[in-house]
Amino acid sequence: MADEDEHPAPEAEGIEDHSPLSRRLIARIMYALETNDREMLWAEMEPLHAADIADLLEQSNAYDRRRLIALYGQEFDGDILSELDDSIREEVINLLTPEVLAEAVRDLDSDDVVDLVEDLEDQQQEAILNALEDSERTLVQQSLTYPEYSAGRLMQREVVMAPEHWTVGDAIDFLRNAEELPEQFYHVILVDPRLHPVGNVTLGRIMAARRDVALREIMEETFHTIPVTRDEGDVAYMFNQYHLISAPVVDEEGRLVGVITIDDAMAVLDDEHEEDIMRLAGVGEGGLNDSVFETSKQRVPWLAVNLMTAILASAVIAVFEASIGQLVALAVLMPIVASMGGNAGTQSLTVAVRALATKDLTGSNVGRVLLRETLVGLINGLIFALVMGAVGRVWFGGPELGYVIAAAMVINLVVAGLAGAAIPVMMDRMGIDPALGSGTFVTTVTDVVGFFAFLGLATVFLV
Amino acid sequence: MADEDEHPAPEAEGIEDHSPLSRRLIARIMYALETNDREMLWAEMEPLHAADIADLLEQSNAYDRRRLIALYGQEFDGDILSELDDSIREEVINLLTPEVLAEAVRDLDSDDVVDLVEDLEDQQQEAILNALEDSERTLVQQSLTYPEYSAGRLMQREVVMAPEHWTVGDAIDFLRNAEELPEQFYHVILVDPRLHPVGNVTLGRIMAARRDVALREIMEETFHTIPVTRDEGDVAYMFNQYHLISAPVVDEEGRLVGVITIDDAMAVLDDEHEEDIMRLAGVGEGGLNDSVFETSKQRVPWLAVNLMTAILASAVIAVFEASIGQLVALAVLMPIVASMGGNAGTQSLTVAVRALATKDLTGSNVGRVLLRETLVGLINGLIFALVMGAVGRVWFGGPELGYVIAAAMVINLVVAGLAGAAIPVMMDRMGIDPALGSGTFVTTVTDVVGFFAFLGLATVFLV
């Protein structure tokens, strides 16, 4: 069954939308739901990949989702559960009949079952574990003993290995006679007698080599083993950095316990980016399918932090109430200095957070980067001091206000550059994710410094 | 040669730093440079992967980089060039002697050469093309005729294909007798007589099947072909969505012209994320290695846009100068309403931009998402209206100022939720990358609405 045989049909392709979930298809699926036409629903959904069906369920509202799952019935595949967003996974599992759930779960690889059950509540977890065969259940339960977000949770337990002294002929005979091989594998892992991995041989090289060639001679040059407790983010980084396709996972004694393949590492890389971008914006873990109240709850904490820092900035303004009372133009201009500082700080911050995530910013160049960001702040501060000085002068008549806003602009953009780079670096050194809330800290600094510099200089020189 | 044989040594592992570029190693490399000790440099750098050497060059300053490349000499590998960040690639190419450059480039696969030369200036491009063998040069020049960021630029030209009617035995005999096979390949692509791909067979299944089994019978279920002009971002999305390992690329007539493997798709996914996060922050394309002046130049445009929007917000304040003159507390409190709106707007915006990028936000659920974001804005607006109403009342004595700030907070957070989600959706519909500058537009809206609502209500009810 070629379920995704996307024969090229360039004429039918839009510019933007290559999604298999076309409006027309969704309309037909909805029609099948309305008319309770199971045959039609199956026919329409048959060409869809599990990932697309998961997207369809995510994009439906709760009512359609319930109807869809009920009508789709026993066709429901375990892979759909794997692909579903966490936020509706529990809901969907509860909608499945025990028989459909058991059938769906039994098809999955051990790593997919682990991914599925690790976030579920005890009752659902038990229902799924009970549906598995004994040997499979043991593998899954073993994996669950490793820490969350570790290589042990990510790895597949089914590995293809060979003694290091084997020849190509030995490997071919072994593979051709093997009772059961994993669904997807790309390498044969060479191991020493104590089960320590010593190298990877690609299937392509085994195919192409003479039977009497030793496997050791055609091992891949790049070879990494992954400790079972290694953080999954580091695993994704390794795959991306070294272009790995699969890598063996080893326990504390260095013995082979599993294998991680690049498709899982790619999914982790994607999740890590999601986390970074969400954390930078002060948004919690939530997805598009969370309810209004859940979403509100996720976002309140950072709004509360922001409120406190905004009150801090207001307190700085309050110090200069008398000056503002005498010269209201100060109230009009002060947000400009703060806003420019916030913007410049966010630029530096984002570059620093990203460089820390990709390990491009390290101990060896941190001094240079901090200096560069500060100098960029100085140059951009001077540029916008000129612009804003002129604007202030024209807008409010005299040159004095222009000088003050120009000076405050330079001060705030230099501070923005330095703080924007230094705050994430410090958070990283303290073992805190630099994406987490650093934006709020940096804008607090630029608000406070911006208001203080502008209003302070104005009070000294103008009022 | 197992150049990265990272034997597990858990006791030696730090919590944070798994980089092979340890401080100790860098110190030894620097010592080799100082003492001009080529043997020592080679020995120290021998275990490093090309990607790590590229990182080392990126993290060095320009002076050390020059010395390092000069001393490293003919050991310089083409893969290092592939791994280097664009910002210093030209510099490094200029530092290589023509012989070393030619030698380095000749080892690379066609897709890596394309990636290398596409951003170079004509003179450097020519130097590299001239170093290639004729057949290789033709392949590279063909690839360069495809649009930038298309599948055609990303694909490898070396493919392993078989007629669709072959059996496992035919494929094995073909592979074992092939003169030259690509360095990395995981599938045999089945093609019809007109060279249209009809399916993928993994090497693992070929190995495991009996010789008389037809290849068609063991094809993978999931099969996608990629049009050669497809945007590389869409390609990366497909690999991630469908867990592809490799996929054939076809021309306008649907004929097989190349193959894309997941490691390249993963690198694109990483780049796309980088672009999103940088664009959200209003930072240009630059890297950590750009000079101070280049960096300044990249960041000035969005700062200039921000200045204009900040002046717009100031103009709103200027309308209410008289009110502020009468009640200076307004100047103290007004940044709080604007800041909370900006923060809430950025939260909605980030969720929307990310959901658009992952194709989770589509025509079928956009109404629901906009409604949800607006309702979340309303709820959070009410929460912080209560808090800030109480703070305003205590801070400034009377209840009236508390009512006004509370009302302005609700208005601004509702607008923030709606605008934060709607602006990226509208940009996407217009074919503009929603990450590009949407942050500035959203905060402009929340600044203007925040100041206008707060100062306007205050003018009507308090002054």
C-alpha cells in the first residue's frame, strides 16, 4: 500500500499551500461526518499519512473530533497517537474504545510507546501498557526508568549489531537469515565482546563491498556513542553537528542498550526551537489546542513579572514627577528612549540566546561578543541620537531638549547592547535556560536606564 | 580511521559542556600556533570533526584564524568549508593556497559544492569550479540554474535507482557490481521506463528479503517526490512531518533528477528556525562573526522603523499634554498599560507565528484561534485590571485613577490578543513572512491603544 504516492502534478500545485489537507478534502470529510458515511470517510482518509490525520484532529474543534474518531473506528492507527500534540492526546485516548486503543498501540515501536505514555496519567498509562505484549512492556518500562528528556527515553531498543571481527559475508548471511529486523535501520553497529560499540557500518557499504572484507575496514569515519542519560537537546545537537543518521546509545558501563535515529533527533531539534521561541516571548508550554483558561493560566506568570518590572520603571518616573510637572514635553518624549533601548536590547539578546543554543558562543569568544554588542550599541546610539536630537529640537523648538534626548539615547543603547548580551550569558553560566525570561530582564534594564538617563539629564540641565 | 571514537567515559563528563572543543584543547592548539609546531597542531586537530574545526575557526579572532590556516596547511579538508558560517567563508577561502583549495573542493559531493559556491563572489566561484573535474563541474552548474533555496540546490545528483520490475536479487547483483555508489545512501529508488520515481525500497528490506521477491512488494508505505523548484523550507517540513530519510527530486516532467537526504533537511530546518527567531527580534541575517559596522548596519533598519512607531506613540501622548500637565500621575502610570499590552501582544504573536510556520494554523481553525487569543486577552486584562486598579488606588490615593487604569488595561490586553494573532495571519495571507517585523507592528498597536485608552479615559473622567 503506497499510502502517500504523491505523483508529481506540477500544474495542480498552489504557490503557498502544499498541505495534503486541502479545503476540498476537509469539506468532503465533514460531509461524510454529517451523513454518517463510514465508507466515504475511510475512502477520503485512506491516502492520508498518520501525521496529517493528527493535524486534522488538532485543527478540528472538540465536537468534530469526537464524531470523527467515533466514525473512523477501528481504522485508527497507533502512529496517529504518536503524531498528536500533547494537548489533545489524552482527550483522544479517552475517546478510543479499549479494543481500538489496544490494537493501535500494539503496532508501535518501543520508542514511540515510551513517547506516548510518558506524559499520560497513571490510569491511561496502565491501559496502554496492559495492551502490549509482555516482552514489549518490559522494554517500555525499562526505558521509562531513564530520566525525562534523556537519550534513554528517545532511543529505540531494537538494534542490529555484529561482532567486530565479522566480515561483510558474515553480516550479509546474518541479515538474510535474521528472524526479525527493525522496521527502519541504516547501520550495523560493531561491538566488542563486552558489547561496547566500536563502529558503524552503513548498509550501503556492506552491499558494495566484497564478501571477504572485514567490517572494521569499512566503518564510518565519524562515530559517536551517546550516554543513555545524555539530554535529548544535546543529542539533537550532535546529530545536526556531525550529520549522523543513527548513533548507538550506551549505559554507564559503555554497553550498547539502544539506538537513536536522525528522524527522532530532528523532531527534538524542532521541539527545542519551539521551546526557545516560546520562552523568549514569555509563553508557557501550551499549544494551539489548549482552552482559553489554560492558555490564560500559562501566560499570567510572565505578565505578572512584567507588571512588576513596569511598576519599577514607573517608580523611576515618579522620582522625576516635579520635572515632568514643569516640562510636560518630557512625558511625551520619554517613551521613545525606553522603546529604542528595549528594541536594541532585544536584538542583542536574541543573537546571544541563539548563539548559546548553537554553541557558537563559548568561553573562548564571550569577551569579544560582549565588546562587539556594546560597540554596536554605541554606534547605533550615536546614529539615533543625531536623528532624535534633530527631531526633538524641531518638535519642541529649543536645542536643549534635543541634546538631552540624544545623550540619553546613546547611554541607553550602549547599556542595551551590553545587557542584552551579558544577561543571557550570565543565566547560562548559572545553569538557567537563557531564553527563559531574559527578555523581561533586559527590557527592565533598558526601561529603567532609559527613563532615568532622560529624566535625570533633563532635571539637571533643563528644569 | 575512527576520528570521533568517543568512548564513553561518564566520570569525565561535565554537566553542561560536551563540546569536543575543550578549553584544554584550545590552549594546546594555541601553544602549537605560538611555537609554530605543525606536527603538534596536526596531532591535536586530528581527532576533530570538520564541523568542530569550523567552530574553532569561527570562535577564533581574525589573527588566530590566519595563523591557524597557514600552519594547518594541506590538511585542510573540503568539509570544513562546507561547515563554516557564511560570514567567514569568503575570508577563509581567500586564506587558502590555490592547491589546498582545489584539493579540498575535489572531495566534496555535488550538493556540498553547490552550497559552497552559491554565495561566493564570481572570482572565488570560478576558482572553485575550475578545481573540479569536468563531469562534476557540469552537475554543479546545472544545480546552480535552479532557484536559490529550492530543492534543486539542496539535492545530491548521485542517485541509486532500479527499474520497477526488478527483484531483490537483481538489486543485490546490481549494487554489488556497481562501479561507484554514493558515499551515503539508504534507499533504492524504483523508477518506471520514463524515469518517474514510483517508490522507495530501504536497503534493510532488500537485505532481509528473499532474492525472488519483487522490489515493488517491499516498497515503503510513505513515499513522496519533491518538485525540483519546491522551497527548501517546505522540503524540511515534509521530512519532519513524514519522518522521511531520503526523498527523490523530480523535474517539471516528473523525471528523477536527484535525491535529498534528511541530514540536509535537518540543517535547513535549523536555518529556518534561526531566520524566524532573528526576524522576530528585528535582527538581520548576520552571524556572530560579522564586524561591528556590518552588525550595526544590519540592525539599523528595524531600529529606524521602531523609532517611527515610537514617535507615533509619542504623538498620541502629545495630544493629552494638557491632561498630563494637570495630573502628572498620568505620566507615571501610562508606561505600565503600554508595557503590559506589548507583552501580551508579543505572546499572542509568537504563538501565531510559530503555528503558521508549523502549518498548525490554517484556514480551518484561524477563526477559532483569533477568538481564543481575544478571550485570553480579555481574561488576563481583567486579572491585571484588578491588580493594577488596586495598586493605582493605593499608590495615588483615590479610586478614580484606579478605575481608569483598570479599564485601559482591559481594552489594551483585548486589542493585544486580537492584533497579536491577526497581524501575522494577515501578513501570511499577503505572502509576507509573518516573523518579519510583526513584533514592531503589534507593539505599535499596543502602544498607541494603550496610551490613547489610558490618557483618553483619564481626560474624560479625571481632568
